[in-house]
Amino acid sequence: GQEVSSGKFMNISDLKVGMAMSHVKFDYLIMDACFMSSMEALYDLRESADYIIASPVEIMAYGFPMNNVIPVLFNHKKDIRSRMIGVGETFYNFYNAQNGLSQSGSIAVIDCSEIYRFTSVVNELYAKGLKDVDIEKVQVLQGIAGGVYTFHDFEDYMKFACSSEDIPMLKRALDKMIIYSETTPYVYSDFIDWSFATNERVCGISIFI
């Protein structure tokens, strides 16, 4: 990601190397940055933590509502999995309660132990051959100037690309990896200064197309 004022940036691959050098596997990573719940980023960071909480779309300027999130994180009466889901619920409830363009948010809680298994299923589907996809029909998750879209919903794309008989296998693997996800009815994009409907077609992770 880029730090706009300085022009400096860090690639996900650099973040992966830096975290590996720490020789620490975290219980969780909360990614308070836009577009971090992409399949590409999640795969790179799969060995860095047990869980990753991230958004496949732009996060509004307020970021994670940490005053609400921290009590959930430190509620040790619940196990780690329940707390991670609780953080996801807290994020969604906060943004879903907003008004106008501020009612915008999408969040996913990823079980990193399932990422490799999920990608194995996807590789199997790719090996069988995928259908050509009209990208304009796939749920968009990011817009940039000029009406060009780059991030799309992973599950929605695969539903167009796979045969109907393969969808249940994909869905089972996806549901094991994404233990919680929720999205507001509309998501705002600062790149094009308007909101687009999510139409209940956002699984929680994106794919770069």
C-alpha cells in the first residue's frame, strides 16, 4: 500500500518477508487498510497468523472502530475464534448503523489454516477448465477513474467460471476458510466518488482481474 503524502509504499511480498523474519506467528492480524482481503494478499500472508480480519473494499476514513473492537479482543471468556468473529460483527454493525455514504463497509474473518486447502480446490477447478467470463456481470469491489474495474468478488467470479456441478465443492471450501463475512447494501468508492450495490454477492474476498 502507498502512503500518499510521502509517496512511499510497501508491497505485500515485502510485508510477508518482514513478518517471516520476526519468527513470530501471530494469533491474528487486523488489516486496517483498504482491499487487504484479496486472495492474492491472503495467500501471501497465510503463514503469518492464525486469523486475518480484512476488508475486500475501501475502508472508510474512520477505520476500525477500535473503542468497540478492543473490548471484544480482550474478552478472554471467549475462545479466539469467537473473538475474531466478534470483531467482524463489531466492524459491520458499526458501519451498517451509519447514514448516507458513510454506511459503507465489508469485512471478512479468515481462518488461515484453510487457505491452502481452499487454493487446492481452486487449482483443481482450474485444471478441469474454466468457462470464459463476461467480467461486466461479476460483482465489482473497486472502481477507478475511467470506469475501469480491477477487484471483483472471488465467489461470484468462480460461479460464472465453473460448471454448476463444481459450485458446491467450491462453496464448502470457501465456507471453511471464511468464518464470518458481512457487507453493507452499498459500498462507497472514493476512486470514482460513488457507491455501488453489493446485491448480497460479496463473499468477503476479492480477486484481481
